[in-house]
Amino acid sequence: MYGAVTDGTLLGVQRSKRFLDTLTTVARTDLGYLLEARDALALVHRGRRTHHIQDPTVTLNWADGVLA
């Protein structure tokens, strides 16, 4: 393992290709997103784990028909 990576999907050996294509492959393998940063000239990888550990934005109560 390299750096702080402790879990996730390993890609194995990669063929030589453009750097951005490699980053896109990494994001897709992790079921994440490769995005442009809003406040800097940079790329941001938002991995699958960040989607599963976030707090809910909308809560639905089907019994009362209330949207909170």
C-alpha cells in the first residue's frame, strides 16, 4: 500500500495512457467522481466512501406525508 490508502479497489497494472484518462479510470473504479475544484485550479476526486457517510439532506415521513 502507498500513502494513507487503507481500503478500496486495486487497479493492478495499467497501460500507458494520458494522465487524465488514468485519473478517470481511478474515479470510475472507485464509483466516485473526478471534478474540477470551484476555488482553485485543481482536480478533486470524491470517492465512493464520501457518498455513504454523509448526513441525509432530506427526510421523508411517508406515514404523515411530511417533507422535512
